[in-house]
Amino acid sequence: MTRIFIINGGQNFGHSGGRYNNSVTASTEAFFQDNKDFEVRTTHISKGYVPAEEVEKYNWADVVIYHTPVWWFQLPHEFKKYIDVVFTAGHNKGIYHSDGRKSDNPAINYGTGGQLHGRHYMLTTSWNAPATAFTLPGEFFHEKSVDEGPMFGFHRMNAFTGMKPLKSFHFHDVEKNADINRDLGYYRDHLVHVFSGTNDLNSKKVETEEPQYTPV
């Protein structure tokens, strides 16, 4: 059985009510709960959490799935706080033990002190920005993908713990051109693709290109 830990970083702040990521999280839960080969635990950051229990969930999970909106090209502040608090609580308790370096040669091996080796994570994000802002010449993100650009640090954070990435999924243009039923359909296809044959996740090729949506 594959153990799935879902983290919903959606928040009610300003003009955002967190509803979009609530819907994505519910869709993820339904996908895995329909299959007896998976066990699921979920944290909704906006509902509160106990840091020690979150550390235990990271240790329990085979795969961590992150759902987050992107605010000002970064994680929402309460999600960033969650990472700071929970990862600090996980020091020498299963998340990481050090930065990996040794005093006799501190110039090398930074980022090798994680304790979650053999685990995987998958990132989903939701954006006001359209997918073309990342792909077209002359557009805002200079043809850098979400994973190579704004979320690069997030991926390195997970690498620091020892986890390996599964293919990301990014929801675009969710404020001015949202079609959540269409996009959740694409997302479910993505889950089928990523989690078919989960007994051999290590053999899956990590792909980071932006999804190409076909308008309907």
C-alpha cells in the first residue's frame, strides 16, 4: 500500500478564499480513496496543525503532495510558516539531521543531510498568470517554467530533505479564465499518469514542462 500525505496550502486572505485549492485537494483525496492500494492523510494548513504530528506524517508518507496557490511568486505566508515550523521540529526526528557537510571539508556535500530518502513529493500550484507567461518569448517569466523559475527554491528545499520529485502540475489563469471542471479533468489524467505502477516510483522520469491545455 502506498501512503499519501496531502498538504493543502490554500488560505483565506485578502480576495482569496482558498476555495480553488480546497477543490483540488478534494479531487486528490477522491482519486486515492477510490483505490484500495493507497492510504491517505491530509493537512489543511488553514485549519491548524500540531508540528510534531506533521513531522510524523512526513515520516509516515511514501509520497507528499503539495497543493498551493502562488502569491507574489512565492508560497503564501502561512504555508511558508508551516514549512519553517514543521521542518525545524523535524530536525533529527526524520526530516533532516544536518546540512550534510563535515568540518574537515565544509566546501562540499551541502544539502546531503536529509532523512527522507526513498520518499517522493509532487507539487501543484495555482496561478493568476496564464501558461503562456512562462512559455512565449518576451513574456513575463522569460521562458522559465514554474519549476525552473519561481518554484526552484521549493524544489531544492525538498531535495534537502532527501525526497525526489514526481511530475508537477500547475493550474494557470484561475482568476480571469478559470474552468475548474476542465482543469480538474486534466489533473486527474495527470494523477493516473504519475501514479500508475506506483510500486516503482523511482523509475519514473521527472518531467517539468508546462502542461499544454486545449481550450474546450
